[in-house]
Amino acid sequence: MGKGLEPIRSQFSTWYIPNVRVKESQRNHSSEQKLRQVFSLLKMSADPYDVAIIGGGVVGCAVLFELCRQGYLCLLCEAKECIMSGASAGNSGMLHTGFDAPLGSLELQCIQHCQKEIFGILQKFNIPFEKCGAHVVAWTIEEKEKLQGLLQHSHEAQISSAAIQSATNLYNMEPSLRSGALSSLYVPEEAIVDSNLLGVCYAHHAQKQRSKILTSCTITGFRENVLTTTHGPIKARIVINCAGLYGDTVDALAGLHSFQIKPRTGQYCVFGKEKSHLLHSMIFPVPTERTKGTVLFRTVYGNIVMGPTAEETQSRDLPKPDTKTDKILAKRACHLMPALRQPIGSYVGVRPATQWKDYLIKKYPEIGWLTVGGIRSTGVSGSLGIAHYVSESLKTDFDLEPSQGASKALEEMCWKSGEDGASVIMDDYTYPMSHPIFQFGHGKYTSKL
Ligand SMILES: Cc1cc2nc3c(=O)[nH]c(=O)nc-3n(C[C@H](O)[C@H](O)[C@H](O)COP(=O)(O)OP(=O)(O)OC[C@H]3O[C@@H](n4cnc5c(N)ncnc54)[C@H](O)[C@@H]3O)c2cc1C
């Protein structure tokens, strides 16, 4: 990297630092435009980035975090105004252990890796989380019999702490659950987390280690290691497609057509925090051949939530919650926990599912492209494992060594809620927080500063 270019690149990026709100009145559009043109020209003549990441969801942010720690010079481009606002803005905020993930799958491998590292990182970043445990509850004899198969599956997935609980033990742990449960499979390490804050912290940490993040930057083309973007051309030795719900259309920009996104919505019904004390763990139904069913859980901020549903859809945008589904979910929640009353709201997420079940990580060294697609239901839980897999692949499949010195040290992250209740502030940066779990539950939370 030519040293003389650095100040211009930094100065340019101050306009596009992720999610920082610059008042329109404070922007000098003509000089910004000139700067952009100069930057585009200089960028093309400068050394390329080691890696350009497309997409600032939890997967792209985790990949950015890990590669940056390995010493790769990285740039992340996000089409929307802020990171963490696609599929990552509508999930359950659970950190799964993988107890029910398919054995031998890449998904399970990534979740298992993530489990080893994530809790130390959550502590260092002061991100709210809780190992609250999960019960898969059997209400019928048939379901009770199925628990044995689930237990065996959990043990084969190396979740040795998973165990069958008697109804007495279940009700000791969850006294507010409706009567009639026969037993449960209990997985104590299942956890809840603020997944929005996790993604933001991944990105913020990377940014502090010299990574660049461009928001409102859409990738529109790719040829010979150069991305065409709404911010001008960007050159990178390797491009990593983490475009979530648009993974297939972004792949098509590189002439690749190996999968199709089949969006699947998931709706939730949310109860007020005054009912928080009623629930301690997550309550899963016994899955059927057709569905995993909806879960009753508590968020890290204390709301009780029922969901998500699973409906195939055509649209990749977040739809409005459907009133009929809302009523069904509220009824189901109150049936499971009779002390629950009127919900306070609802939200919807869209999963980037594909025609296949497993994660789809495909390598194309001949064109310098790596696709991380179809991370549909466990992207938070697998995020660090996916990032680790990608970083190994860069070395082994792409022969790409980091251009900078590695810096594995973790910096502590401190943050406080913005006054609007929908943002956090870290080191003078304001990050919008799109996730409803944060928006419903925030209460002027502050990490230790
Ligand atoms: C209902 C539901 C419940 C879930 N529950 C859980 C859970 O409890 N635990 C768990 O681990 N996981 C859960 N998940 C899964 C998890 O949320 C996803 O796996 C994860 O969010 C996928 O992240 P991503 O980064 O791949 O995609 P996204 O979050 O969609 O990010 C992709 C980004 O790419 C950007 N982009 C797209 N095209 C372009 C372009 N051309 N140029 C630039 N940028 C572009 C998009 O704007 C977007 O921000 C759930 C998902 C849903 C929907």
C-alpha cells in the first residue's frame, strides 16, 4: 500500500464510517463528490485490499473481525445504510450448541468451533448474554419416546451435558409452565445473546484494527478482481460474498449460479418485560418431520417471546407482521404459560435458506472469489466457526497470506445505549440497532465504561 494514499483513504472513509450519522447540513456535497472521484482514481492505482467482503450481516462482520485479526487488509461493503439490518435483524438471538444440527454437517462444525471461542469474546466485548439452557418438552407419550432419539443425537453432536429431565425437575425449573408436561430433554449450554450488538462489536473491533467499512455501498459487478460499486471500483485479491438474502444474485455478478435463495420468514410475538420472571430457559417443542416448531424464550433484555414461524415467501425484504399469525402465536404462548397476558408487539425475520440444508461455502480460487451462502438459521451461533473456516480456506485454497502483522489480541469494547433507544454509542461512533430484541428491550443499558 502506497503510504501517501493512506490519509486520503482515511479521510474519505470518515464520510462512510459505518452507521455514523452525519447531519445533512454539515455535509459539503461538492467537496465530498470531488473527494470520492479522487479516491476512486487513487484506489484503482493503489495496491488492492487483501480481501473485500460483500455484506455486513453477522456473517460478513464475523469474517471481517477474524480476517483482520489474522492480519489481512480488509474492506467490507454493505448496501444498506447500516450494518446488521438484513436477515441478521430478525432472529431469535439464541446461541445454539448444535444439539439438533445435522451430524457431519458444516453447520455443526462451525457451531462447535464458535462455542469454544464465543463466550470469552462476549465477556471481553461486554455483550449481554446468558446461558439459560433449553428444554425440549414432551407433552404426549409419542413425544416422550422421541426424546430418547434427540438425546442420542445430542450426545453424538458432542453435547454431553444434554440429559432427560423428569416432569418434577422440569417444573422445579419452570414452575409457570402449563401443567401436563411428561418430561424434557434439557440442554444447559443453550444461550441467549444480543446478536445485533455482537455483529456491531465484530465490525467495530475490525475497524479499530485498520479495516474499512463502507455503508450504502452496493456491489453491482465483478471482473478480474475488481468490484464495481456505487462508491466506484474496488480492487481486492479475494472477494468474499456474504450477501445473505442476496447471496445468489451477488454470485451471479461473478458468473456463478450454483444456488438459489429461497427466503423463509419467521414471525415472533413479544411480551412485556414485567413477565420476565415467569421464564428461565427456552421451551422448545419436540420437532416433527415437517417443522421445528415455535419456541417460548426470554431475550437478554427480559422480554418473553414466542416464535419464529417458518413460511416460504417470494420477497427478500422484511414484511410487516401478519395479524392472524400474531394472534396464533399469542394464543400459543398463553397456552404454554397461562400467566402471560397481552403481547406488546411482534416482528418478522427472513432466513436466507437455499435448496440445500447445510451452509454453502464454495471456493473459486481461479477468479479470487469465495461464497459464504445459505446461512439460514444459525448464523449467529456459527459466526466465528464460519469466519475460522474462511480464514483457513484463504491460506490453503487461495494461497493468500496476510499482508499485515497478525494481532490476535482482543480489545475490550465499551458501549452505551443512544437516547433514541435504537442505537449504541462506542468510541464516538453511533451504530443504529435495527434488531427488535434491542428496540423492545433496551432500557438505557450501558456496558462498564
Ligand atoms: C426468523 C429467524 C430466526 C433466527 N434465529 C437464529 C438464532 O436464534 N440463532 C442463530 O444463530 N441464528 C438465527 N437465525 C439465523 C441468522 O439470523 C442468519 O443465519 C444470519 O443473520 C445470516 O447472516 P448473513 O450475514 O449471512 O446475512 P444478512 O444478515 O442478510 O447480511 C447480508 C448483508 O449483505 C448485504 N448485501 C446484499 N447484497 C449486497 C450487495 N450487492 N452489495 C453490498 N451489500 C449487499 C445486505 O444488505 C445485508 O446486510 C435466524 C434467522 C431468522 C430469519
